[in-house]
Amino acid sequence: MRSTLTISLPQEMRNEVSRQAKSRRMTQSEFVRQAVQEKLWEDAVNESVRVLASRARGSGLRTDGDVFNTIS
């Protein structure tokens, strides 16, 4: 199911969205959806890294070598 989200952008950003979408042969909506999805994915990956790094340090894993030695 889709729903509409209305956002406000500075004119310069709006122009850049338009240019970038056009250069990729996408609608502006498709371009913004893709940008939002990429940002959500990036944030999820960064959060996973943050949580896993904390757990690894708690387990005594400090370096890539420590990890390699543990899984070898």
C-alpha cells in the first residue's frame, strides 16, 4: 500500500533532485524513494556495526586478527 508524504525542500535542492532524476531517467518520486531507502539501509548497517562492535569488544575481540583467530 502506498501513501503520500509531502515534504518541503529548498529550491536549490529541489532543482538538484529534478536534475539527478532526469539524468537517471527516473521520476522525482522514484529518485527520492531510492535515496530514502539507501539512507535507511545505511543507517541500519551502521547501527548493526555499532552493536556488533560493542559485543565483540565485550568478548575480548579488539582487532581483525582477534576475529580471524577466533573463527579459524
